[in-house]
Amino acid sequence: MAPPPHRRPGFSRKAQYGLFATYVIAIAGTVVAALLLIISVADPTGFAALRAAGAEITAPVARFFNSIRRTGNDMGGNLSAYFDAASKNAALTKEVKASRTKLIEARALKVENARLRGLLKLKDETGEQVAVGRLISSTASSTRRIATLSIGSNYGVERAQPVRGPSGLIGRVIETGPTTARILLVTDAENLVPVMRVGDGLPAFSTGLGNGLVVIKPLNLGESPFKVGDIIVTSGNGGLYQPNIPFARVIRKTSDGALARPLADPANSPYAIVMKAYQAEARAEQQAIAPDGKTQEVAE
Amino acid sequence: MKNPVTAIRLPLRPGREYESRFDREQSLLKMLAIPIASIVLASMVTTLPFLTTQPILPPFGLLMFLAWRLMRPGLLPVWSGVPFGLVDDLFSGQPFGSAGLLWSLAMLAIEVIDSRAIWRDYMQDWLIASLLIIIVLLGGLWIAGMAHAASDPIILLPQMLLSILLYPLVVRICARLDSWRLAT
């Protein structure tokens, strides 16, 4: 359709000025948007309140549809479980038998571990969970991988707390609202997680790729020591994530590291546990001296 | 003999078959609110529980905005890219101001195209929308990369394809909304 002939408003001065004003407003608005963008690039948490308000407004709808989606998933699972119940039962019985001995060994190891830790006088602020919520939406149209959690500061969720699901690490809290929180997923390119290989504790770092995978880069230079199928867990370095949270499974070896798929799938996590930051006090002190992302030169 | 049922309607409102069809007024509220509400609601689609591991959901707010602009030139003012874009930024996860800037630039670009190619057909509109979608998505990635570590542009490919293929559908929805908007 051709545009209406508003470009040539005739001899009316008023119409001419009105047309001119819309262009002035358009260009001024563009400049304002660019300035807002520069502010938010310089200070990414600056407009957190606005975004939190947006998330709060749409959270009820998201919660509603999320419960429907989960019910649908559950129904599918129940139906398929009904059909192969007998064969599954046999397989599970076998598995229980096999894992019982392993479980006893693990218990013994746990006791031994606690005793050794007692000898070394190691003390962790372990495992205290803050709250349990659900992931209700994600930024599915942006390259940033951020999810919305169904609980916020009303349950004591704070910034920089790790979030995990039953099968592994999901991410960490970056913004909180009254009843929602935003979580930077481990697959975001911004999220750097200190990890280690489960077998030998080989230290490494993980960075998201933005497409559902993470890159594992070992601290040591040289040929990639990873094999397909290696299990990666968090190492606890840096004091944010607790050690030994299941993290990812290596799917491809690259020249200087490995590609891995996170074990926790945010779409299929039935719940998300917000945990206290591991060694929060130590981290707070460290942050006071050298905040993340800002290097400071120490005067000799 | 009974009359055949021609339309299913709620019993609350009396039928209008026998009312005068002359001199009916369009509702001003509907005329103004439908384009605005449809674009804002389309921007809010990202808050529905689509938990994806990569950016795959098309930017419905942008599609709706481009569809209204290309289908009804002159309806949205030249400066409307800024407010609609800023609303989209609240829900998209991009740095605040990113869509405000990009949508406004897209609007100005269409304004320039309007002054050159006045009579266009549907395919040309689709082409313009496709190019703008690609530019805005790449621009969004570039802006996200300024503030944070960015990912590879390749991961945007499925989203771009999906958005371009879904644009005609969004235009249909827009056309339906438009006929509802202007109905008396």
C-alpha cells in the first residue's frame, strides 16, 4: 500500500511544522535510546528495577502456562511409563541390586571423608539452600541466556547466589525482584564457572556458547586431556559455586579443550534450588579488594 | 421455518442485523489501542515458558511492529520505534535501549524507502522486512557483545530463518486485527 501523502502537507504552515516536528522527535528519540544503551552497557545492572517490574507483571501468566506445560509433560511420562512397566521393573530391580553395594561403599567413604576433614580442620559453609522455585521463562529470542525464577527476594533470594537443579548446576542469580529473580544460565557466554574433571580433579574453566553447550578449557596449556564422556563438576574455586555440583558431560574434544553439554536442562528441571554462595564471607572480602571484572594494580 | 445459524455469538449482545448500517462511528479506543496492544503483547511472548537452550524464538514484537508499519504506512508515527523498542527491551533480556535504538533506526530506514519506492507489492515488503529482521538481530547480538561476552553469529541463523518465514503469518494476523480495528 502506498503511504498517505503526508510528506507534502500543502501550504498549511501548521501541518508543515507538525511533520517537521515528528522527524525531530524521531531523531531525538533515537539519540536518547542510544544514550540509554550506553548507560546500560556501562552499568549492566542499572535498569534492573525496570526489568524486574516487567518480569513481575508477566510472571502470573508465565506461572500459569508453566504449570500447564509441566502437567502435559507429566501426563506424557506417565502414559509411557504405563506401557513399559514390566520391562522397566525388571531393569530397575537389577539396577537396585547393583547399586546397593556401591551405596554402602559410598557411605563408608563419606564417613572417612568427614573424619579426614575433621583432622585437617576444614570448615565449609556447605549446602545450605535458600529456597526452592521453578524456572518459568527464558529469554528465548535473545542471544543472552537468562531465565526467570518463580521466587525472588520474598524468599531471600539475593544476587550472586548459585542455582542448581536436581541434575546439575543451572546458573547464578543476577537480578532479583519482589517475587521473581533473573538467572544467568551456565550456557551464557558471560558465565564463567570454575570446574574440574570428576576422575582426577583436573582444574578447568567453563564458558557458555549460547547454543546450549559449554566450552571447557583446562588451566594447563597443551593438548586437550579430555575424553568424550568425561563428567565435569564444579570445583569450588572462587568461592561462589560449591564444589562437586554435577555440571556437564564432554561430548566432543577440541584442540585446546572440550565441548560439553550441561547435565541440567532448564526446560526439564522440575525445580531449581537457590543456594547460599559457597564461602560467602571469603568471597565478600575478596570482592572488596578486587571486584570481578575490575583489575587493580597493587602498589608495591 | 427456522433461520439458519449464520454466526455464533454470546447471548449478551443483541444482534445488529436490523440496525442501520449508515453513519456508524468507529471506536476511537479500538483504533488506537489495537496496534499498540498487539505490538506490546507480541513483545511479551518471550515471558511465556519457552525454556530454550539457544535463541530460537522469533522476535515477535519486531515482526508485529514491522508488519503494522509496512501494511499501514502512516499509522505509526516516525518516532514510535523508540517507545515500542524500549518496552521490548524490558522483556527481551538485551541491554536496555538496544531495541529502542535498533527499531527506531529500522523505522527511519523504512521512512527513507517509502520516499523512494512508493508503490510496492507484498513480496517487496517481505524482502524489506527480512533484511530489517536480519540487521536488527545481528545488531542485537553486536550490542549484547558490547556489554557482555558475545556468542558466535552462527547461532542466530535458525532464528533468522524462522522469523523471515513467520513474517507472512504475522502480516495476516495484523490484517485481521486491522479489519477488526476499523470495523464499525
